[in-house]
Amino acid sequence: MDTYTLSNGVRIPVIGYGTWQNDDPAECVQGVVDALNTGFTHIDCARAYANESLVGQGIRESKVPREKLFITGKLRNSAHGYENVKKEVQATLKDLGTDYLDLFLIHWPVVEGHKDDWNKDNLDTWRAFEELYDEGKLKAIGVSNFSIPHLRNLIDNARIKPMVNQILIHPGVLLHEDTIFCREHGILLEGYSPLAPLKVLSKDEAFRKICENHRKSAAQILLRFVIDNGALPLTKTVHRSRMEENIDVLDFSLSPEEMAYLNSWSHPDFTPRDNMNERAPQKLDEVIDSH
């Protein structure tokens, strides 16, 4: 598996398997087993998805050695704050059946009760991230859904800057200024929901031509689009045939003209997320909105 290198030297696979909404126990466990047996080595988890114990079971049943895996976790919105982080990470490690995470992210920048002091809240939360990183329990630390003001707050005031920012990335929602900012500061972008515009784009004549040019599916083109933008796509499916399709994107690249078209494509159904207002707490016993 090809890898990116984070700012601290940690290597991360260029594509990951996401576990959001995998809440059916049998499907979740088998999905992880199939993903790892298909060739995925990066598993993206979150405490809020309420399935970490199932993901851990899938990892164990896959028989893939822990040292060959890259496991990402995320902090629930209700667990912001120095003391809460320590407890949250310990619970995640226990449920996943591991003694360290390869990457841990703040899931959302502005959470309920902290609209007016999100900067202080994130710094207090991040301080615990830094200590757990120093202890080796977290091999890399980062954020999710952060924009430039949220990132600058950590870069300017924290001891360790974020190594990753996981955001929505697909044609139609590209945040060019945020992308440039992250590149300038050595922050790797990960893209969730990269296949969101698949149905709409599949009706687009120019997009269909791109698929024909490479003899690849619409999903494969959208995943490669994220990679060719220097980011890391996260896929999500419980169907092994689609896993095999999704991981088969490392043997081609899109042309500059194709990238320019997809980078400029827009559609009224797709807009960036509002991450400047409060996000409600996430509960472990409910299915929550995407990321």
C-alpha cells in the first residue's frame, strides 16, 4: 500500500476504510474483516459511531497483526476538555483491543456550550492530545472539520501543531484556501464522503468521458481525484466487491485537464459544512449525522 508521510515522520496509507454507520453487528465485523483481507490497512473509527468494540472484533478476526495496521480514532463532541480526553482515549483503546492509536482527531471544532470560547476549549482539549502523544498512546494527532481560524488557534498557541485535518472532500465542495493553508503548514488532508456526488456526476457527459479514458468506474475516478489532489480518501462500504473496486485506484492518475474540470465542477446540491456554529454532543446509543 502506498503511503503519505505525516509531519512527524509517521507513514499513513493513502486510502482508508471508514466505519461510519456500520452499526449492524454482523455487517460491521465482517466488513472490517473483508476490508483488511482485501488490502486495506487503514481503519477510520470514531467513538461517536458506537461500534468500536465491533471494529475491534473485526480486527482480531482478520488475523492481521496490529503492527501492520493504521487505526484512527476521533474524540466525541461531548468529551472535549483535558480530563475527558484521557478517559475517552482509554475507553477507545479498550474497545478496539489495542494499547495505542496511530492517529486521534478532534471530531468537531465548535461544540455545544463552547460557541463563544471554542478557542480555549480546543486548546484545553489539545493539551491532553499532546500529553498522550508524548506518552506514545497516540502516534499522531490531528483534527476534523477544522477551518483556518480553528487551525490557526492551535498552530499559534499549542506546542504541537495538527498533523491531519479530516474534512469533506469531493468535487463541488472543495475549500481551496483551507487546502492551501494546510499544505503550507504540513497538515495532511483526509477526505470523507468522497463519493457523495457519484449519482449526479455519473450523468455528466464530461465525467463519463473521464471514466472511459481510464477504463475505471465513477467511484474509482472520484477516489483518485482526492489522491491526485494530495489528500487521503476514506471509503465506506460493507460489500467486498466494492472494497476491491475502491482499493484499485493506485495504478493510474488523472490528467491536468481532467483535474481542472473536476476541481471547477459545481452543483447546487453540494455545499461545504457549517463548522463555525455549535455541534451538539454525540451519544453512543444513537446513529449520528455523517462526521
